[in-house]
Amino acid sequence: MAERKVRVRFAPSPTGALHIGGVRTALYNYLFARQHGGDLIFRIEDTDSNRFVPGAEEYILDSFKWLGIHFDEGVTFGGNHGPYRQSERRDIYKKYVNQLLENGKAYIAFDTPEELEAKRAEIANFQYDASVRMSMRNSLSLSKEEVDALIADGKQYVVRIKIEPNEDVVVNDLIRGEVIINSSILDDKVLYKSADELPTYHLANIVDDHLMEVSHVIRGEEWLPSAPLHVLLYRAFGWEDTMPAFAHLPLLLKPEGNGKLSKRDGDRLGFPVFPLQWKDPKTGEVSSGYREAGYLPEAVLNFLALLGWNPGNDQEVMSLSEMTQLFNLSRCSKSGAKFDYKKGIWFNHTYIQQKPNEEVAELFMPILKEHGIEPAFEKVAIVVGMMKDRVSFIRELWDACSFFFVAPTTYDEKTAKKRWKEDSARCMTELADVLASIEDFSVENQEKVVMAWIADKGYHTGNIMNAFRLALVGEGKGPHMFDISWILGKEETVARINRAVEVLK
Ligand code: GLU
């Protein structure tokens, strides 16, 4: 068979916020498409009107915009396989439902919910399949006249696939290998409902993958149970030759590894499971997002990429384009991936370190503004360059380095007790004079002059430096002392020392 053009799709249902597992699915599709010079399609699967949530589609699109995942085709992206919203494709599905009815691969069923309920009560493990379908009310058990009369009467019905029992259905999965399932365990799934004139997920999904010329279906493990039915549907339509290859991605597990990751795990341990903050339009409940929690999008993508895949060596930090080169479905694992959110924090830390100081400063400026200060950008960039290796989130920069921008008004009591000695006030007054007299206030020159003064006076270097730090910072933390005084400048440094002397005596 000729090589097909790689065409993959991310096909969320707009039922709420996009789960972080969905983001990983989209990312793997993205990497696969880019790697093969293929197309990535964004399709909205909104045929289940009961589960439709307003705002969910925009939310999903905003999430990918933030993450920097671009689609080639689909809702809001255009393309010539549209429309890409399933609710806008009713007529298309109708045609294909009729095709299955005409060639006997599907049938019409009139059983009401009450009748189905009664059957379930009557038969243990009831399943609508070959063993019971002749005892139900459908176009196989009723005469053509009866069926026509019921439809003419306006009775609601569904269309079910007619699954032949006792046949081994093979799903070739690029990650899991051959998955074989006996058709007898499958039920005659509903493909279409007359009530809303809409297909179910299964039919719409297969018809669209076919019409949109999808070559590979890369999706979460939760869809693996549907795969045999999907294979049978391709066959029922006579589309075996262009059936996409399947790849079912491993589950994301709780950080402890016991069971599927849920929003509750995030609430319990304090990490988001959604890319952006989400407000449930019904309950008003607000769930946190990676963006609002202060994660960099590139760190989130790198973190997610390694949940279920590895490049075959121990390289962890990878840009999107590096991942694109290295990605390989055959290196995806079958077993679930523990959601090690602390690793996510480590990635954020690492990406902040790698980011140019100017870019980190750009992100820090709004936080400074929130605190009521607007320092010169150049100063912020220098400070950030000195301090960024100490934080995992941009907002932590405030605690780490606010003293560069605001003079201490109080002095940490414990530190003061330990580090402000009998003679500190006198020594600091001298130091202020020494510093005030320095022409060249560079780090090196300050250090040279101050050290010479200490040696000349026979002072204890540690004591001087400790008191000096307390005076400038207000506590015992911070980088190299002369870096601090250099950034503060001579005037501010001297003023802070004098103020400390006054307050601490
Ligand atoms: N609409 C399904 C979902 O919400 C798509 C499953 C698939 O990719 O086939 O995930």
C-alpha cells in the first residue's frame, strides 16, 4: 500500500475543562504530525447534547494557544475537510447511517427506556446482542410493515450496529501490539438516535476519521475498549483499507501510582489538573490551572511529554522541536505513568533558569507592579539574573528579592539578636563613611576597599558582613554582599546602613 500522508486529530468533547491527560494526548498528536510533516486536525465532538458545556470549546482553544500547540486544520483553523464541529455535520451522518441500514449492517430498534429496564431486571448481565435481539422490538424482529407504521406514527427509535457473534476482532495497536477481542462480548451499540437526529460518538468518530482522511488515531487508553467496535464499523462501511492505525496512550496515574489521576488528587496535594483556570458555569466552582499557578507553558509540555514516553536515554529537558525529532510511538509505554507533580515543579524551576534574564524580568514586572513598585527594567533583569536559580515559580521571586526594590522597615529579630553585636552600630557607621567615600562603586572595588578597611582596623570579617547584610536586607539571606550594594547603589546602601544604625543602635 502506498504511504499515506500522516493526518492526526485531537477530538475533544466540549464537556468541561480540558484535563491534563487530554493535553498530553494533543501534544503526542502534535509531535507525531510535525515529525512526519503531516497535518494536525482540531475536531469538536459535540453530538452528546446532554453533556455539552458552554465555554468549553473556547477554553480548550485558549489552552492550546497558551501552550503554543498549533493546529493545521479544524474548528477556528479552517481547512477543506470541514465543518469540524460534529453538530454541524448532521446530514453527513444521516447518509452513512442509512448506508449501514441498507446493507444490513445496522438495524432500527424501538425499545423504550422502560422496556430496556425491564429486560435488565429480567436477565442477569443483559446485553443487547445476537442472543437477545430477536426478542426485542426492532427491524429484525418486526415486519417491514410494522416498522414503517411505527416510524410513520412518529415513534422514536435508535439505530444499532448488528454485531456478528463469535468472531475474533483484531485491533493492531502501535503501542500495545495485537489486541484480540471476541465479538460476543460486544453489544449492538447505538449509532444514532432519532430523538435528536444525531449520531452517537462511535458513528460520528468513525465517519469523520474516514472523511477527514485520518491516518493515525492517537488517544487515551480509556478509548481502547471502543476500538474493536470501531474496527467493525470500518469493516461495515467497507473502509478497511484506509482504516487508521491505532495508538492508545497509557493512563495518567495518581502520584502514588494507585489508580487513575483525578481532580481530587490535585485538590488534595495542591497541583492543578487543568491547563488554565476553569470556572464551572453551572456550579460556579473554580479549579486552578497551570497558567495561573505560575507554570511556564514550555515546562508543562516538557513535563507532560515524559509521562508515558521517553527518548531512549536519560535526557529530560527538551524543547518542543527537540521532542518533535525524538518522539516515537514505539517508545511509549503500555503501563500507566505516575503523575509526579513535583517533577513538574522541577521542570518549571529548570525552565526559569534557562530563560534569558530579560524574559524572566518581563514576567516578573507585573508582580512588582502588583506590589506597587515599578523599577527600571534593566535593574529587574540584573536582579532576576542573580536570583532566578533560587525559585521554582516567577511569583516566588518577590519573596526572594523584594529587598532589592524596597528598603527593610523592620529587622528580623532572631537575625538581629545573633548578628548585631555590641560594636555593630559603631562599625556600621564607619562602614557607611568608607562606602560613601568610594568613587568607583563596582563590586570589585567595593570589596577591595572594604576588606582593606577591615584588615586595617583588625575587625572580624564575618561580624562586619553579617551586620552589613542585616542592614541592607533586613534579614540574613541574599546573594553576595557587594552584589547587593552594587545593585542598590552608593546612596541607597549608605542610607540603609544609617537607618539600621538608628533603629538597632
Ligand atoms: N471525543 C473523544 C474524547 O473526548 C475522542 C476520542 C477519540 O480520540 O477517538 O476524547
